[in-house]
Amino acid sequence: MQLNTPKDPLPQVANAVQTLARQGQLEEAKQMIRAAAGDDVSAVPVLHRAFQLAMQIGYPREALGYINRALNELPDQPVFILDKLNALVASRQRAAAIELLKYADKTINVGPGFTHELARIYQQLDMPKQALTLLNRIVKAHPEHVEARFDQALNQFFTNKMSAAEKNLDWVIEATQGKAARAYHVRSQLRKQTEKKNHIAELEERLKQADKFAAPIWFALAKEYEDLGQYEASFKALEKANKAQRALIKYEEQSELAAIDKLIASASTFDFSGGKVKQQHAITPIFVVGMPRTGTTLVERMLATHSDVTSLGEFQDFPWLLNSAINELELAGKGSVTRDQALEQVDFAALGERYLQQASELAQGKAFVVDKLPFNYLYVGFIKKALPHAKIVHLSREPLDACYAIYKTLFNQVYSFSYDQKELANYFNKYREVMALWEQTCGDAMLTLRYETLVTDTEAQARTLLQHCGLKWQDEVLNFHAQDNASTTASASQVRQPVNAASVGKAQHYAEQLRTMQRILSTK
């Protein structure tokens, strides 16, 4: 939804702010916005523009002040309500966002577009059940609403309503005359395809059309061929899928790997001492880390089945808090403080308390919370410094199997390194360097579970996992697949099944096609 504003009320300020932001002078940009929207300003267009500018330069908490003042002038203005929700989500104020979502759904009725935006914000908060409630209502009143039907199907997928999702996706594909590429891909993920029931002929026919955005359809075809054991045809489709997707994304491999090298160098000389448990905490975080598709979701689901545990999903707060703290120190230094110096000055105890405060909002009264953001592997040592009582669980997997599992997955705006064999293998090798450092730094404080052992000796590994986390054994953790918990990861369908070893060694079907990847992985 957009607010119809005839012209920019702050054109000169906007230009100046954007120039300062490009030059990295964010504090000066923020002060310029403050001056333009001073305490005596009540003009709604000015306050709204100030909100937009503050969001653009990455100050959502500052932006909240402007949108709140605009709402004082125009209470319950739908666009402003959505703006405030986005700022609350961006600033990690989830409890306030959830309360406002409930209020907006109950009191503001301006049509399906507004309700759909509320549902999408629930999705951002990793709350697919709540999103689905709103989407069901939209579709009931507006059954021809294509975007709502697709999002309804997506959240049905996340909440294990696979049959309903497939019917919806069939409808979306037909209604859009095959233009909804993502619908083909999601549909292929809902179940294992069979000789009698698959979409291969339909997918092959659709791919005869020239379409530079057809990567999701190629991924769908690769998956369905693999389900049928047609490995050569599967990999041919997979290569086309990755080539098409790689052409659409910006990934600068040299910069990415250099940034990780810099992190390794900084961590190698960083003082991680002093991180000791000094007090009892209301919650204990369990960080499950590793590369994607290595069993992190499986472990998360096991843990979340325990009666003392709730899952936060892929909770992005620790890296956000750490980087925010570093950025603030750099800005305060006005060019005299390097990033490494700022890292040394971070108040890790305060950072840990802030993390616990934000995690507590979603803990549902449980004593343990699972933070399953795979990329937290980059920050393991810093996590232990900020949260000495936290538990760290690292999932490892045979490198070629892990990389193949990543290579065949279409991710949602993350893991840009995954669509090229060389880039993926180079990144995986860098990940191994990082984990070697943390193993040396953390020792027994970090438990490493091998995926292959986890799926073949599950109960023994689960007992080791619970013991490491300080949890008493409960048989229910082995029955995780029968639970009604939502899952919004790439493994959403797999975690609905009992543990099995079907994926162990699967890359061997493609040994010839993956020679480039294997060669690079073998150098480590």
C-alpha cells in the first residue's frame, strides 16, 4: 500500500541525506533528518518523509519516532500502521509488532490488500500459522486473488497442509497461465514424486518457453527427476537451474571470501577470555550452527519437541546486534576507530543481555530457546563471549554430500554462493577454516554432530545432544516428525518424515558431474 503524496516535501533534505549515506556519513545524515523534522513539526507529509529517510539509512528506531508522531496526527492511517510495523520488525521489537498486528487486524478494515500486508509481516516474523489465518479469510472472500492464493499455499506448506497447498498451486499455475514460476517450484517440494503422479511432462512443456526467470521451474524439474531416480536427466536440469539463477544475482566471491578471511584474522587475535557464567538467566539459548542442508533443521526439530524448549527459528538477532554495536562505535569514533578496534571495545555483556531480552519475547515461558540461524557459525566465539551460558551445537556433513544438497536447493534471497560449483566449494572450504578456529577456541563448549551418524544412530546422538544442552531425556524428541510445529526452512517437507539415511551418499550418483566441486573440496 502507498500513500498518495503529490510531491516530496523534503527534496533538498532527501538529496543531501542520500549523498551523506553514500559517503558513509550516517550520523550526519541522521542529524539532518532530525533538523528537518524537529519537535515543533506536525506536518504529516514531512514526518512521513523523515520516517522513510531514516529507514533508508538504517535507523528503524529513529524512524519509529517520526511515524508515531504522524500517527498522532492521523490515527490508524493504514499506510502509517504498515510503516510502523515494518520499523518494529526491522528494530527487532517483535512483541510490539505482534500487538500492533493484532490491533490492526481487529480495528482497520480497508480491504484485502491491507490484510495481505499484515499476513506478510507475520511471515517475516516466522509465524506462518497466524499468516495463514489471515490469508484463509482473504481467499474465502476473494477466491480469485492470485497473490493471496500463492501465499496461502506457501504457508500451508510451512504448516504441513500439503494436499491443500498442492491444490492451491495447481490453481495459481493455471490462473497465471504458467507465469508463476515459484508455484512450480514450491509444488515440487510438497511430496516425493512418483512414476504415476508427477509433473515432469508439464514442466518440460513449460520450459519450452523462453524465460530468463525460469530458474524455479528448472529446480522443480531437477527435483522431480531425482525423485524418480532419473539422475542424468535431473542433473542436466539442475545445471540449467543454477546457471539461470546465478545470472540473476550479484555475488562477488573475492569480497565475500576476503571478509571471512578478515573475520578469521580478527578472531585469531581476539581476547575471548572473561566470558564466564556469573548469574542465573531466565532462558538458555541453544545455537545450532553449520552450513545449510547439513541437519540443522533436524536438530532444531528434535530440540523443539522437548517440553522445556521452544524454537526461535532462524533468529537473526545476534549478528544484527554485534554489527550494530560495532557500527555505533565506528560512528562515534568519527573515522579514528577501525572495525577491529571497535570490535575490541564492544560491551559483550550488554550485548548478551540485549539478546536475551529479545529472545525472551518469543520464549513462551520455556527455559531453553533454539536459535537455528546456520550463519551464526561465523560468530561462535563471540556468542560464547556474550552469552557464556549458551549451548553451541555444530552440524557437519560429508563435504560433497553437503555441497550437492546446497547446489540443488533454490534459496530465498540467501546463500548467493550456492549456484556455481566453484564458488560453492570455495565457500565451503572457507567455512571449514572458520570452524577449525572455533574448535580450537571453544573446545568442549561446542558439540559437533556428524549428520551421517545422526541419521544412522539417532537415539545415541540425541542423548548426547540433550546432555550437552543440559536437558533431561524425553522420548518425544525421537518423534519430532509427528509434531504440529511449523517449519519455514528449505527442509520443511523432510522434517515431516522419520529420520532416514536416504540422503547419505546421494552425491555419488553425480560423481562425474561434480568433479569440479570435488576437486576443490579435496584441497582441504
